Amino acid sequence: MNDTKTDPETTVTEVCVLCAREMLESQLPKIKDKGYDFAPQFRQLTIQLYLVGVMWRQGESLGLPANARDHAFSALESMLISDGMKKKDAQKRVAFLSKMSRVEGGDDSLAVSMGYQAMPNDDSIVAVFDEYRNETRVSGSLWRLYERGKKIMVIGGAVAAFLTVWFVTIFLPKTEGIDVLAAGLVAAALVVLPTFLVGLLIYRMKIRKAEPPGARPS
């Protein structure tokens, strides 16, 4: 990983980003082969934190005068922008990743630590994902449940409101506008609220089922 050859004019940031891309290229097939089913947001978060670790170590090998860990986040921001993300969005994303890069107590997260230790074609990123394989909170199935529930609430609520407004307007033409609006809102709530409660119940059941015996707080 530290043998990346560059032209004299190539910046340290470009070297770190190149190293991260090469490492990611060698690791992604391993993730695909495992067939993980994680929420897309969690998968993206883990990979990006992993790359921070990769670029952190690469920065140290280049003898950065500044903090190599901080520089890794700057390099990731540059990488995100070059991949098409707007600068403001990239800055927000990096700020979020910086917060997520440490666990309680101040230690580096597993993804950052494994990225720092990573070597091309090893199983470092697989080790990170394997650690969360049975974690319901980051599972793809739970994420899909959330997405379906969100669509039902938005589309179902909108349809219920529209039909109610249409019905009141057609069959109760003397109803005042504010009352028509209120009826539509109530109809939407009658769809959204039960859907939300059912989704919350399913979520709690899944989380409780995934907890090992004795793991629940006393």
C-alpha cells in the first residue's frame, strides 16, 4: 500500500486518494462474494470510515507535517467531490464521519482501525462487516421495512386526503374550506398514524428477537 509511485508534482492528497481507490478496488469483490445484506447507509458509512483509516496510514508513510488522521478526512472530502458530490454536501458528510469515527471512550471505530491496518487483498473489510452481520439495526431487511412504511405513509396519506377532500367538496358543497382541509388532514392521519405504529411495533419485535438472553437492560 505504501509503494504507490507518483510524479513529483502529485499532491499528498492525491496520493492518499489514489491509495484509497486501489484498496477499495481490491476489497469490494470480497464484500460482493459474501452476499451481505446491510442497509445501504450503513454499508456506505462503513466503507468510508474504512477508507479514512487507509488514507490515515498512507499519510503517515508520506511524513505529513500535519495530523495524518485529520488529513485523511480532508482527502476523503476531496475524493467525494471528485466522485460528483457537491462541496457543501461533502463537507457535511465528512463532519458526520468524523463524529462517527470514534466510539464511546474516544477510541477509533472498528472500520477506521481495520482500514489503518489494511493491506491489499487481505480480508480486513470483511472482518469489519462480519462483526455486524447479525446486528438487526443495520440489516437490509429492516431498512426495506422502513422504506416500504415510508412510502405507504406518504402515498397512502396523500391519497386518503385527496379522496376525502374530493368527497366533501362534491357531496357536501356547503362545507367551508377550512373544514374541508381539516377533513383531509384527519383522513391522512388515519392512514399515517396506524402505519407508523405498526412499523414501530415490528421494529421493536425484531430488535427484541435479535437481543441475546440477558442483554436487555435491567
